[in-house]
Amino acid sequence: MASEESFVVLVHHRGSIKRKTRSGVKFTDKDPLCIVVTPQTSYDDLVRSVVMKLGLEDAKRVKKFFYRIPVTVLQDTVKYDCFTISNDEDLQVMFLCRRQFPEVRTPDLLAKLVDVVSSSAGSNWNTTTLATPAGSSSRPAVASSSVPVYQPVVQAVASPSFAVDLNGSVGEYVRSRENLPNDLLGVAPLGVGDGLLGDADEDDVEPDMIDDDSGDDIGASEPALAAGGSSTGTQQYPPHFFSLDLDAMRQEGVSGHSVGFGARDAEVTAGLTEFQVGQQFQDKDEALLSVKTYNIRRGVQYKVVESDHRRYVGKCSEFGNGCTWLIRLSLRKRKGIWEVKRYNGPHTCLATSISSDHRSLDYHVISAFIMPMVRADASVSIKVLLNATAAHFGFRPTYRRVWMAKQKAIALIYGDWDESYNEIPRWVLGVQLMMPGTVAVLRTSPVRVGGQVDESQAYFHRLFWTFPSCIEAFRYCKPLVSIDGTHLYGKYGGTLLIAIAQDGNSNILPVAFALVEGENAESWTFFLSHLRQHMTPQPGLLVISDRHNGIKAALEALDGGWLPPSAYRAFCIRHVAANFALTFKGKDARRLLVNAAYAKTEVEFDYRFDILRSEDPAMCEWANRIDYSLWTQHRDERRRFGHMTTNISECVNSILKGVRNLPVASLVKATYGRLAELFVCKGREAKAQMGTGQQFSQHLVKSIEANLKTARCFTLTLYDRDNSEFTVAETTPTGSFSLGTYRVSLASRTCDCGYFQALHFPCQHALACCAYSRVTWTSYVHSVYQITSVFSVYRMGFTPPIPEGFWPPYDGPTVILDPDKRRAREGRPRSTRIRTNMDEADPNRPKRCGLCHQPGHTRRSCPQLGGSSQTGGH
């Protein structure tokens, strides 16, 4: 019989995650399992219960759970976010949130189930077990068949990392060289397309820099834990670097070292036991964390009497007023550990005031507690971390303090912010040897001290990189590239420029990247010149972008290689419409312009343009100032393939948002892991489709089926003996009314409806002509839609990385970031968002007072505020 502490958890095992609903996050599965758990239930117990209840012990396994975590409660409305549960520490968050939010007594989980396969199934990687010291992970490291396997003499990493033994240097030049419950897997809930490219939900926009009261420099002076990043030795990388197979990436602590608060204080009742004389701690940080946690759990304050590198003394704030609590810790030099030398406890005082915050709950304590959550998901929002912290400690810290704690956790996991720039040259050397053909261009600028150049240091300026798999893949993609830029969050500013391609199955593929100081003519010239040189030498390429002047200057450079007929440019219609709306207000006018741009024939364009002219002739004059070939589909010379916006680039921006607040070296390494994941998944899909005898991509097959379903009654007339020129008269089923007549030329692959030439596969009229002529329509489909072309995009793949600990030391100048590029430490961070009419408030909406919510005045001049003051005066 279940105990009183037992409760029910709803576990969804089908469906997906629906975001941006009224309640935030919602699971679409309507038939969940009911699992009874207790606060003592472990993660493995929960996994075992779910699989056994489904009766799929030998067929399925759980990769991970997604918890519908409550974030805020406003009156009777509960807002939810998504939190990943992959171990016992994550599961404790669910138990704590259940106590923190009594309104939500029945938690919701979504279990991601996959087929049970062997550990080597579906992979061509050769695995070799490395020599593993005592206390380290026993999982095999991944090594390439073309790269020698190194026997490490240091701690083996617990996850695939990016490293190789190499020699060389880098500078301002290009180098290109030719049973179940014990396992944890994790992928995005909607498949790899969502893990890399499809998760379109927006995270909370976190400030770029929030100054702390202590003025400490986050990540600059804090000692890294065993899992922390460093420019030397091996390093563990978080799961989201590789999201297809997380068995080799489960973050575990190294023996003898604590990994965050969860490892030091794993029990729910931790911090409630008394200290003992002789109790030992590994270091001072661990000792201080225990003292702070002890006092936080009791809701009392203490003060530090003495603190240095050898001793630490703390007393109760009410010491001498009835409380005798005191603790003295000292360093034992021979053993290098800290020990409790004297202890008077417990507290005999009571809290003197009721507060929702605690002085000892600083960002160091919070950072240790949230470390497992940040390691599991670096994009976890501050609201989720804040609520988890409040549920665990019983006190609610400020948003700023939790933000600082997350930054410290990121620095410990991913490496120091400043050292991250110096890791880039080593990464360039390593990845070029690891994957021959990789192109990486690092540009630095000299450091001047007192008017003299410091040869030992160099400022990071720009970095361009792409991989040979991407270069090969682009040959089989659509002959267009979309470019966009996205700002970086974190301690230092900067912009990530991205070039995006698309295969014949409508899968988007990032093919080239650049880290630059911002979007300007020089940075875009740097990116586009190397993109043209190394990635896109094909003639007649189309570039889709916004109307940024920096892009315009780079594309119009005489020596850039982007001038017609070598390449052509097209504007994103959404950006054109946003600029249009700045001059002409109203959604209707904007909609008319967009409809005219999407018109596939000149007749349709003229019709919609006349409607726009009838609204306001000035609108047409504004549009006529832009060349029609840049923003209309009927004048694109068949180059757009139906793509009118840069949404494919902005989709990648939203996915990379989770790593944009990380140190730059981790961001660069994440591109390697994310692309490796994408190539494996999409390559498997294409190969499986080829194995079933399919000739074209799923996207094309669905489009052809849709054209056949929408086909009406056609009357065809043949005009040449070669069965290529037709007229197609479309009528109602009764033949009473004509719906239009279209000229179709199979030889030139055109139709008056415009779809045939715009999308490069037969429209419904062309399909009718093929059926009439008894010829197959497959010969009139662009080769990019063939399944063999889609498979060729992902055929090359990536080389498994080896540990960074075997990289030779970089002997060049130390790469640092210009301190002038650091974000302002004080004041509200300046927003990096380019505001358009979409961000403007409704001008017709009346202004209301923030106090009484009545129109006509503001909070400052509110009569109720004045009345209250007068009443108080009397």
C-alpha cells in the first residue's frame, strides 16, 4: 500500500511538446501513464517503472524525461517551462517544485522512448577503450579509424571532446588540410531536426551583463572544478554538444572532486545535520558552502570573524545575546584539507525578522546548486533556476544573483571567458588535422603597450571556419545561400555570422560561420570573401539576405566575386515589408505588398500592385525604388526555389541562442558537434529512404501528391508533335464555368501559373500534360530533389574527436580580447535587438496609470497617490 508521501506522476509517452501556449509548455499526449512515486524514488526506478508498465522491456528504452516545471503562479494561472530530467539530482527538482507549488500536485513528465539497439548500431565509428585510472569514467572514448588512438596518462574524459596531437601555428592566414535503466540517452523531444534546427521557442532574453555587489569578475579568478574548462588538460563537454548519443556524454564527477552542490549535498536533508569536531572538507570552498548551507536551512544569520588562507571563524549574529553558535575551521597543511577544530552548536537563537531572502544565499552557493541543471541544459532560463533555488533553500534570491550564479556555472563548465579566446588557435590546429580540408581563418590585431607592440599577446579580431563535410554537402544543395547575423550574449560582445543552405528535402544546413566584432562592411566582407573562396565557387549562386548596408557593400565589391553573372542577390521580403511599414502604417498595406512580392506571374503581380496603388500611390512609388528582381518572385529568374525570406537563417539563430551566452571556444566546438549530429541523423534518413526504393525526397513526394489532389477538370490541347507545348483549360466538374487557361511547355519547364518554373518541379497543369502524353513526370524534376542528391549532402560525415589533453601547447602569442569590447559592467545592458514596427505598441491603445489603471494620467501624477499622501499627512 502506498505511503502517505506517495503521489502520482503523469508520464506521457507519445506526442510532443507544444510551446508558446497560454500556460507556456504543454504535452500533446492525451493518454498518459499513472506512476506512483515517493520522494525516495530514484531516476533508475522511474525509468524501470515506465518501461515495465508499457510492457516494452526488451523493445524500448527511455532516453530522458522532460518535466513540465511550474515557473510562476498568477492568481489561478500557472505558467510552465520545460526542464530535462536525466539523473537523480534533476529528479529532486521535481520533488522540490511540488512542495514549492501546492497548486500543482500532479507533475507531468514526457518520456522519450527509443528502440533498444546495440551500442555500436548505426555508427561507423571505431571504438577503443582507453586506459582509465581509478575513479574515472569507464566508458570508451571515441577514436577515428584514420587517427591513431592515444593511450592517455591522465584522467580520461567522460564524453567525446575535440582534440588531437598536432604541430603547427596559426596566424593571419588560411590553413586547409587535405540493461537499460543504468544508461542515459538524450535527444530533443521532437527529433534531431528540433535538437539542432527546429526548436523555435524563444528563451527569456537574459541581460548581457549584470553587475554584482561584490564586483567579482565571473569566471576570471574562480578555480575550475574537475569538470571545468581549461586551456590545458582534458575537458568534459556538456550533452548539448552532441544530442544524438548522450550515453558517452553523461556528466559525472571525477573521483575525489565534487561536481556542484548536488554532489556535495545530495540528500534532501543535507545542511540540517550538525557539524562535528574533526569533520574534514576537501578545500575551503567546500567548507564555506557547508557553513552557508547550514545557516540558510535554519533561517539564521552568521558573521565571519576571521578568514584567510589558513583559518576560518564564524559566529552567530546574535552571539553574546543568548546564542553561542561558533565554528572554527583550519587548514591541515600536510594533508591539504580543511578540518573543524572547534564547534559550538546548534543555534539557540531565533530569526529576528521574516525575510524572503538570506544574506548567505549568495551566487556562489546558488552556482553550486544549479550546476547539474546548467550542465544538462545550458539554455535553461533564469526563471527555472530561480524557482528551483527557492524550492530547495526556502528563500527566494534576486534575479540578478541567479544570473550571476549561472554565469559562474557556465565558466566552470565551459572554461574561463578570457582563456576561451586563447583556446581558438589550438582548436584551429586540432580540427584541421582531425578533418583534413577544414578551413579556419583567424585574424588578430597587435597589442600596443606604451606605444610599443607586445609580441607576446594579440587581440582576437575575427574567425571564419567551415568543415569539409559542409563544403562537399553544398554541392548537392539548392543553388542558393541565406546569410544572417546573430548577437552573442555573455561577458563579451560580438556577432556570429552564419551561412545557411537547404537540401532537396527542405532540411536547413549551416555551412559556414564567422565570429566578428559586429555587423559592418568590413566584417561582412571578411565573411563573404572567405565564403566565396572556400565554400561557394559555383557560378550563378543566389544570396538571400536583409538590406543591411554592410552586406550591400560586401556583395558589390569588385574583387568579392559576388557580382552578376557570378552571383545574384535577393532581399528577404519580411525585412522589406518591415521597412515599408516604417513609412506606411497599417497591417493591410503591408499585407498587400507581401502578396504582390509572392506573386509568381506578372499578371498576378500587376493585379495585386494595382490594389496597392488604389490604397495609396505613394506606396507603389516606394516599392518601385527597389529593383523588382530583388524582392519579387516573378522576376527572380527561377533562382529563389520559392524562398522569399531568411527564415531558415533565423531558425538557426533561435536554436543557437542556447549557446550564444557561452565562451567563444565552446560555441565554436558546439558547431562541430551539432553538425556531426545532423549529418548522422539526416544521412540515416536518406539512406533508409533509398533502401526502400524511393526516388525523390519526402518533401517533393508530398508536394506532388498535393498537386494531384488539387487537380480539377482539365481540357488539354496539344500544339506540337513533340508532346511538349500545351494549353490547359481548367473548368468546374460540370464543365459549366471556365477557371482559366494556362500555357504549359514541358520542354522549357514553364507554366502560366508560375509554380513550375518557380519551384522546379511539375505543377498540377504540368502533371496533367505528362499524363496526357504518357510520359513520366519524374524527368521534369530538378536533380536537387532526388533522394540520391539528398543522401550525397550528408554522405561525407565528420571525424570523431579525441581528447584535448593530447593537443600540443600553442607556442604563438596569447590571444586575448580587446578590453574595449567588453560589455559595460554598470547600468542596464543596451539591447542588441534591432527594433522595427513589429516591436511598436499599438498607437490607438490609451495610456493607463500603473497604479489605478485609469486612462489620462501616469503613476507619477495619479490623484490616488496624492490623496494617499494627504491622508497620511493628516
